Amino acid sequence: MPVMLDLARLLRVVMFRRMVRISKAKEGKAESPPPPAAAFPLP
């Protein structure tokens, strides 16, 4: 089902952003720039 695929993709993006946010909080200020919006292609 396309809906299930969209939900899985959205959950994956949310989890990735949460991991990045936690890693930035641990490191303080991240030296590497944030990933470009192209990393999350929209259907």
C-alpha cells in the first residue's frame, strides 16, 4: 500500500532528524553543515 510506504518513509525521516538533533546536542555545536533537503526526496 502506498500509504504504508509513505508512513514508513516519514517515520524514517523523523527518526533520522531526531538522531541528528540528539547528536548535535551531545556535541554542542556541530562542525559539519546540516544535510541538504535533497537528502529527503519527496514522492
